[in-house]
Amino acid sequence: MDATVSENFSWIPIYQELADSLSGWQNRQSELLSFLEGLRAEGYVITPLNDKDNDGARFLLKEIDPFTFFGVFNRGIRQDQRIAILARMKQFFALTSDLPEDFNGLPILNNLKSWFFPNQTARNVDDVPKLWRVFLLGLGESPLDNRDFLRAFDEALSVKQTNVNLTMGLFWIRPNTFLSLDQNNRAYLDIRLPKGGLN
């Protein structure tokens, strides 16, 4: 990547490093959730993480996928709030990359739709593991040439609340490999989604 690109997209190094670090946390999801709730207690603007059961009772999520974790700071909040959250993540995960000076080119989630999976009432037991699998395979070498990744991508699309946002999440973690198919990019590149949906 040339210097001009890296200056204009200063978020790329820390996003990729955070993704690499998160790859070891699949079996430590409760710790990720505790960390996020700790940030909320400190006053940071964190995505609501309250699950809901069939009786309507609310309780803290017991599982989280890495794309929803990234979504905590890739949604409609102020830039200074995003940088502040990233600063705490840098500290928590002992990241060495500089904090970003910009978020140029980054697609963001709707604040009301920042989870990549539904609440407990509509969630299947393998929904979150499907999202972890496509995330981990997406970090590999040449994922677009890997049949396992392609299969995992299709399987992840079966998770309710996961669709075009999956391309956004993959772009966050490996922007030099994946294209986000968010509305802005589709309009700019004149891309029409397949009638049968993504695959």
C-alpha cells in the first residue's frame, strides 16, 4: 500500500490488527461482553447488548460474534466517540498500531441494526459460530479462492439480520481483499444485488 493511501485510510492498520487479535477470542466471548459492558459503565457509547427471551425478559448477551463486536464502533456515532472506544480497545488488546485520524471509506451500521444476529427468541444455536467461522476464514490467505470460506460465507448469510452487512464486516477486517456492498458503494459502482440474494 502506498503512503498516500495509508495516510487517507489511517484506520486500516488498527482494524486489521484488532481482527487478528480477536481471532483468538472465540471461546472467550463472555470476556468480550464484560469488556464492552465495562466501557458502557465508564460512559462510552456502546451498542445495547441486552438479549430477550420468549417471555420478554431482558438480560446481557451470553455470546457475540466478531462483526457485532466491530459494529460497536462502526455505527452512527461521532468520530471522537469511535476513536475513544478504539483507544480503549487498543489498550485492552495491547495493539501497537496508531489510532486512526480518519474513517474515510468505512461503511457504518444503522444504530438500530448493529447486531449481525437476532435476539434469543429468533436465534439458532449455530448462528454465532457461523459468523465466527466466516470471520476466521476471511482472515486467511486468499479467502476468495478458498472453498471453505465461500461455503462459510453462504452459511453465514442464513443467519437472520446478516445480509449485505456481512460484506461490510469483511471489508472492515480485510479492506484490501473484500468489497463492501453497502448502499453507497452499490450506487457508486452501479452494482445490483442478485434477485436470489448474495452468495
